[in-house]
Amino acid sequence: MNAAVDLSSQPKPVLSCRDLHKVYRMGEVDVRALDGVDFSLFPGELLVLLGVSGSGKSTLLNILGGLDIPSAGQVYFGEEELTQADDEALTLYRRRNVGFVFQFYNLIPSLTARENVALVTDIAQDPLEPAESLALVGLADRMDHFPAQLSGGEQQRVAIARAIAKRPALLLCDEPTGALDFKTGILVLDVIDRVNRELGTSTVIITHNAPIAALANRVVTLADGRVQSERVVAKRAKPSEIRW
């Protein structure tokens, strides 16, 4: 196990949790998805949350994003305790502050790329224009195409454009390359890396794919619902340098 990382010189976290537990009741059996997790994400950081299937990483991401609630523990967005928030407050938190990217793109087939992004910008406070967001992910010439007319990698980039169009404080990516081949996955990681570097969006990528950890400022490894290790990456790799 790696030694604990000294975060004393870090700024205050934008997102954090303390002693987080999540227990699911499966018949007569309690399944502990999270078992005492402490976690922090700092402003502008790209963090990779690494773990095998069943390690608890998706459960943690869903709680951090306000999609689920813990069985015990506290979650904070800045100074705001999300674990004390009601459904309306959590909805506002997700709408104003969180961009989600999932393994499957969740685009509406009957809408163009531009219209899929506009679904978010129409309800955001200070959004990017859909065309601007799509240009940022390299799809300026594809914005009037429907999802069926786009490749898997292009659809995932539309999903990223949709996530960042509302200028979220947080970008939470759950296995964003899981449904893609290697070359396309690298293109998607390049977009996420650029969004983090150019917009300064605090970003979490969860993955089971260990080489992707080279992209990060910091890597947190989960196993059996616990933080197994945490390390700072001395020098972030470029997506084009990664192989798996």
C-alpha cells in the first residue's frame, strides 16, 4: 500500500466526504458498497478513481454527484453539507454544479448534437452556447447531426459537451472509455484532459483501467468499499502517451 499523501499544502477541497458508508439490503444480506471512505477533490484537479468492478467507485461517484445518498457519513460541496440537503437542494446542486459523463452516452436519438447540448444550456444559469461547447470537443462540423449519424467516440464527445456546457464546478466521468475501442478512447480522454486544463474544471474519472491513472494529478484506489491507496502523480502524462 502506498503511503498517505500529505495534502496540508493543498487549498480547501471543492468536494469532500468523511467516513462515508453505503449499505444495500439484498434480501436478508447487507452489502457494504462503501465502508468508511474519506475523499477530497481540489480546485482544478484531475483525479482518477481506480478500482475493479465491485470496489465501490461508481457508488462513491453517484453520492458525490448527488444522485444517491449515503447510509452514514458526510459529503461537502465547499462548506455546504450535501448530506443535510433535501431533494430540491440536491436537484439544484446537480443542475448548477455537476456535469456527468457515463459509459453510455444517454443522448436523445431524435435530437441533433446541438439540440442534445441545448437541453442543458436552456436550464443553466450562465452556460456556454451549444455551438461553443461542441467546438471545444472538436465537433463544430457535426453539431447538426443526429446520434445515429455519429460514431461512438463522437457521441461520447457530445455527452462531454453537454456536461460542460453549463460550466460546472465538477465533471464526474464514470468509465467514459468503457464502451470504446482504444484509439477512440484516447480521443475522448484527450477531450476530458483539455477541459480540465483549459477550463479548470475539477474532474474525476473512475475506471478499472490502470494506465489511465497516468493522466491524473492524483490517484485514489478503492477496494472492497475502502480507500486502499492514494498517491500524487509527479508528472501528468498526455493522453497520446497512454497505452493499454
